[in-house]
Amino acid sequence: MAYDDDNIFAKILRGELPCQKVYEDDHSFAFLDIMPRADGHTLVIPKAKAQNMFDIAPGDLGHLIACVHKLAPIVRDAMGAEGILIQQFNEAAAGQMVFHIHFHIVPRWAGEQLRPPAQTMEDDDVLAAHGEKIRAQIASA
């Protein structure tokens, strides 16, 4: 399957769809999931066109995972989380829903269940508040 330039993340990268952006550099882009499994659920994507681990260039993957490494403690601290879940899916059989490689940074608290995946759209005001917390933590880091 060839990379689809009309996937939702490609449209977000081009500015065709809105998002609650929390971080951007020359290689990576991070924004809040609109159907979060937990408050502060952040997606980190490369600017490079790649569907998943099977077709991303090693250098692009290196930049991407470095961004995840940088943002994970920032998201944890901004949200007051006790831990962080990092997820990455490859192909539909593994649960991949958007075919532009991405990592999930999901804040976790003991005893709190994750929300079901891709089920409930979060309120824009809530996403904006969470985005502001994360951006403020980035600015102070």
C-alpha cells in the first residue's frame, strides 16, 4: 500500500485540518489526540511521509523517537501524571487506524482506566486547556 497524501495527519501537517499543536521542530510535529484515551494524550508524528515502521527511513525514525523521548516527561509533568504509556501500532491488524506513523504519549494515573480508543471526541475547550498546560511546560523546560 502506498502512502496516502490525504490521510488525516498529512492534512494536519499541511494546515488543512485544525489541531491543538503542542510542539514542532524541523522533523516532528506533536498535537493532542481529539479522542484521547486519557487527559493530555499526545500524538507525535514525523514530517516525513511514512506509513509505519516498515517504510520510515532510519534517520527519520531517529528524529521521531528523539522527539517522543523529549516530550514524554514534559507531558507527564504538565498533566501531573504518575506515569506515561507510549504506544505505536503498525498495520491494521495491529490496531493502526491512521496510516502515517505516529507515537502515542498517554499520561497515566494509578487506578484510572484508559478510555476506549477512537470512541469519544473531546470538547475543544478541554483540549485547549490541556494544550496550554503542555506548551507552558515546554516553555519552562
